Amino acid sequence: MTMKTTLWIPAAAVAAVVGLAGCAAGPNQQLGIGAGALGGAAVGHAIGGNTGSTVGGAAIGGLIGNEVGRRADERNYYNQQQRPPYPQGGYYPYNGPRY
């Protein structure tokens, strides 16, 4: 294989995994995957300086970001379920001006 082919195969695999993983995730989880993959790629490239370490760092960073974002989404969902559905003043808490 040529150098161009070996660079595009891991890049296409990472893009496919991130694209498919982003379909069934909450907003924080998606942000965590993207930020983790970018940060992991930067760290992997700084440590190894080659394509393999960059892709490996992106994969590890994406997994870590996925878990952090998923836990944030779960925490937000749990906190939302604990709140009462309407404010304490009734359904229309500020109905009209107060003179």
C-alpha cells in the first residue's frame, strides 16, 4: 500500500465510528466524544509523532470523552426528573402585570 492509502484507511475508520456513535448520544456525550478525540489526537501526536499514535490517541480520547459526556447527560436527566413539573406559584406564575 502507498502512504496515501495507509493514511486514509484509519481516518475513514475513525470518522465512521465517531459519526455512528454520535447518532445515539446526548448533547454532552457528543461534545465529549469530539473534544476527547481532538485532545487525544493532539496528545498522541505530541508523544509518538506518527499516524498510529495520533489515531490511537484520538480513539482513547474519544472513549474518555464519551464516558465523561454520558455521565453529564445522565446527571442532567436525573436532576431534571427531580424537579416539580411546574413552578410553585401554579401553572401561570406571572399572569399579568403587578401594579
